[in-house]
Amino acid sequence: MRDVVEPAKRRILCVFPHYSPSFGTFEYAYKLTDGVQAFMPPQGLLLIAASLPKGWEVRFIDENIRRANDADFAWCDAVFVSGMHIQRPQMKDICRRAHEHDLAVALGGPSVSASPEQYPEFDYLHIGELGDATDDLFRRLTRDTARPKQQIVLTTQERLDMAEFPLPAYELIPLEKYFLGSIQFSSGCPYQCEFCDIPALYGRNPRLKSPEQVTAELDKMLACGLSGSVYFVDDNFIGNRKAALDLLPHLVEWQKRNGFAIQFACEATLNIAKRPEILELMREAYFLTVFCGIETPDPAALKAMSKQHNMMVPILEGVRTLNSYGLEVVSGIILGLDTDTMDSGEGVLEFIE
């Protein structure tokens, strides 16, 4: 009779780095709130935490709330880190502290996927989205958690279908301490705006979760203590307009079942103003805010950056249309475009007024 060998069980410490202070995270306004300590839950790393092999233990620390300490590092077998460019110094600091405990550190997420050369000190680089590279990382750590002799780069070739994503591990974090909840419905954007890295990172054909997955995530967030608002972090909520139309009735029904428990927000291209059937459903689903990348009021600049879809309706007319459906428009504006002149700053200020 052959001996049965159980798969190795590991302890993984997921650490999300502190954000460098910026206007976008509202950090200095938290003292005006009732207990907010961080901006949005770290979706990507929470998804990885939920995807760990069965039997592995996980501890999750968002350093926007508390700093990982020596006891945390002593507890684990390996450290997982993720983040954006603005968090690069903090990611490197987490790596340094983990190495003081001789722990292997794996880095994934948008920053390393776009610029792997910036992270020579990490033991494992996970390039791309959840998929075969993730499985490979788990297999390697099952075999051995020691630091490899040289950096190992794992690149996702086959992405996991978003319809197969597990629910993010919201139970590992204090959701009530976040300024906003966050949820992802789709990934990718069909447009090719010259300044944007989304198509290169995530593709031009939006991939989707099912409406049932989205409402299940919302249920879990409510159960884990979320209140207030949830932001759809999709790069473009109407990247697939049919999918948005399919999802919205489910959100309306979810809100009705839960007494309109939370407000929704999203980001979308300004040509959403030409889709009244979507805007009407967004109003019914209690969407109150839409972030639109207006970028510039200069048509020549929009053409140069391949964002002609912002000219499908006059910009201010589009804003007024969204307002008429109860939607506040938050605008992204870029100053310093290749086409800017010495007068561009005044033109932007006049437009904003």
C-alpha cells in the first residue's frame, strides 16, 4: 500500500502598501469621517487571497490601516505584495522588511506588470492577471518556500475566465474602515487613448463577470460591514454596452431587495450621454457619481490623443445630460499634453468655470 502524502500547507502574508499621499485618496480628510482609515479595499490582492490552495492559511494587512510587524513576518512562509506605481517605494520597503526575515516575496499587480524592470529585489514577479502564472507560483511555493537563488519571473499566458473568479476575501479586512467599497464587473477597454495603458495591460475586448457574481459580491460586502458607496472600478463601465444593459436590471432588483443600501459610482467615457436607456437604469439602480475622462476641451488635442469619442456630443451638453439623470460628473483633466500651448491653462480654467 502506497503512503499518501498530503500537499504542503503554507502560511501566506498578503501586504498591501500604503499610498503616497495624493489628492485622489482623500487621506487628509479621513479625520472628518467616522472611523475611515483607507481609501478602497485592495481588490486584486483580495482576489489572490481568495484563490490560495485549499488548506493554506492567509493573513491580510493593508498598511493604510496598520503596518505589518515582526510578528506577522515571523508567522508566515512567504509574502505577497501588489500595488501601483505611486506605491513603488512602499512596495520595496515591504520587500526589504520581509527579506530581513529571510522570506520569499512575490510581487504582482499593475505596476510590476507594466514595468517589471523596476523591481529587481523581489524573489518572484507575477506579470499579468490571475491565471496560469498564479497556479505556477502556488506550485513552486508548495514545493519550497525558500528564497530562490535568482529572481523568477512568471507571466500569465492563459488568464482565468472572470466568470470563474472567486469572491474576493473581504472577510480578511475591516470593510467599515474604507472610504469606498469597490467592485469589478469587467476588465479591458475597446478604445486606444494615446496616454492610457489599460488596453496594453488588460486588452481591448472587455471580459466580464456574470451579474450573479456581482450581486453575490455585493451581498458579501454588506455582510462584512460595508456601508455608504461602492465604486465600479471597471476602466469603462460601458466598454461593453450590451453587458452594462444586462447587468443594470440585476442591480436595480438588488437595491430593491436591500432597501437601496448603498450608492453606486463608476467611470465611463463621456459618450454614455448618448445612451439614455443606460442612464435611466443607472438612475434606478442608485448611481450618483460618474467619473468621465474629459481630458481637455480642445478638439484638436482630443483627436491627437485618439479620444474622438469625447466629441460625439458637445462636452458641456454631455455633462448636463448626465446631471439630468441625477448623476454628478467628476472630471479627469490633463494639463501638459503634447498639443498644449501657453494659453492652454487659461482655456482649461475657463472650461472648468
